[in-house]
Amino acid sequence: MESPRPQRQAIKIETQSLSYHEDASQIWLNPWGRLTRENTVVEGNDVTVYLQDDEAGHKIIRKIETTHAHGTDDYPNRKLAYSADYLLVDFDDDGAVRKITHPPPRGWFPPPRLPKPRSRPTAWRWASNPRTSRAFFRMWPPPDTAW
């Protein structure tokens, strides 16, 4: 795809099968796809490229979503290789990669928050009831007393 902005190079798309869905502004690359721009390569299975209209009426790439992804980013000062089961690449308005993330799978919830620690120390102590001669454990100090 040609870049509508002169400061960005075009993205080279390689795939076995490409289908463009104009109403959803999506490009589907099945069963695999490789996208290359300058020194950045993103490869994966079932790639979906999300497009967005800019002010001039051109389609720009907004994000890329893929499964079983891997890629490289090679620059003279930095070499980066990455892989993930699910990958999301966000682009800014100029077509530069803003961030590459691996969001949590659907249905994932963060762990429950732990309760706040008590403001006073508590301990379980061995106690007995003198009336019944039964022994039991008791929280000390009792929760209803002021500290």
C-alpha cells in the first residue's frame, strides 16, 4: 500500500489470500500475512488490518491485529525480535508504529484486590470459659473494642 504521507514509506503486504472489506474498512490476510515497512517486519496468522479515512480521503492503517505473531525491528542502534500468541500494533496519524501490545485474552479479569491491612494487630489466643470449662480460640483484641 502506498503511503499518503511523503515522510513514510509504503507497507509491503505478503499473503496467500487477501480480502478487502470496504464497509468495515478492513483487510483480511489469510491464512498468514507479512507486513514490511523500512526496518520493521510483522508476521502472523489470520492478520486483520484496520483502516481509517484521513482528511484528504485516503485510507491509512490504524492498527494490525494478528494471532501467533512474530516480528523484528532492525535499526543500527537497536535490534528487537518479538513474538506473541496475540498481537496488536497501533499506528499514529503519520503511519508510524505507536505501540505494540499483547492484550490479555478475552474473559481475563485482574486478580481481586486484597483487603486493607488492619490498623491494629490481631492474634488468636487460647481462651476458656470458666462456666463451662470449654477451651476455644479467641481473637484478641476483640474486633468491637476501640484500640
